[in-house]
Amino acid sequence: QSALTQPRSVSGSPGQSVTISCTGTSSDVGGYDYVSWYQQHPGKAPKLMIYDVSKRPSGVPDRFSGSKSVNMASLTISGLQAEDEADYYCCSYAGYYWVFGGGTELTVL
Amino acid sequence: EVHVVESGGGLVQPGGSLRLSCAASGFIVSGNYMNWVRQAPGKGLEWVSVIYSGASTYYTSSVRGRFTISRDNSRNTLYLQMNSLRADDTAVYYCAGGYSGTYRFDLWGQGTLVTVSS
């Protein structure tokens, strides 16, 4: 039950694109197409942004997209906006339980 | 409106016990799966426990044997009984719900803070 590996921070200017990686193992990310991503603003509860690797819940802008290759998942945010500044967490189903990444702080310059 | 509300957090001494509650509205706790996820101060999210619709339960290794997840179907409420609490259990505890057949946490509460300190 080791945490998934994410970069601690990324940054980009408004209008640019950023990608956050999430590396796991064949027991979690690589073993299931059930990677989800959560956005968390300071003092707030997490919010689901991507599920099943690349699907977006209703209401999430199409600027957010997800993908996966082998044991690494990625979240890409295009057309960065100021309100995208937040912490982002990946999460993978691992067979009856879940594992989160350590979180990535996104700064919009 | 679908939402969940946690309660029961507070200050407890090391070795003590606490029971958290998560009351759901517009979401059937017994028909779906419910999780507890915690976040230590300034740290990331950590999955703690799950109870499935069939009542199977699972725990992260650091709390197994000390914490017990359960639900009261009549009250549509989720619980987390926490015993033998340690300083490193200090965190905001969120309940997070997922619909059966899915593998995502659609529903999150606002969290309840548990502080373990003497």
C-alpha cells in the first residue's frame, strides 16, 4: 500500500498547458483502468475531476484530460486559468482498496 | 441534493478512542460503498477504510486492528470507531462515497478534525 508518486509542484502561465504525472505499479495504476484525479483548494474538500483514467464528470471543463500508459497516469490541464491553482491528487483502485498519490501543488504564474 | 456530513471529531489523548459519524442525504449508504479518507495537517490525502454494499470491509495497514468501519442502514449513516489513537492519526477525516459498480469518489463531506495530543 505505497503511495503513488507525483511531482510535488508544477507551474504554468495563464493559457498554457501543464501535465501532472502519477506513477504507480502493476498492482494499482497498471493493473486497473480506475485512476481518478481530485482537485483540492485550501481548506476545502477534494473534488472529482477525472475518473476511469480519462472520463470527466458533468460540469468539469474539457480543459481537463487524463491518460495512462503502463504504470503511469497523467492529468493535463490546458488553457490554464487562475482558478485552476490548487492541489491535485491521483488515486488508483488496487483491488478492494485504494491508494492516493502524494499530491501536486499547481501554481498559476 | 446529495451530500454527506461528518461529525465527531475533537481532541483526544494518545491511547484514547473516538467515533466519527457521516450522515448521508440523497445517497443510500447501504447500497453503495463508503470510505474514510484522512489528511494530516499540511499533508496529502490518505485512504483509510472502505465498507462495500455487501458489508465487506478493508483497511490501510496502519489502522488495521485499531479502527472499525461500520454503518447503520436505518440511519443511513457511516461510522469510524477509532481506538488506541496515536499522534500520527491526527488529521481531517473525510467520508467519501462511491456508487456501486464505479471506482471513484463522487461524494465528499467537509471533513472533521481529529487531534491526538496530551
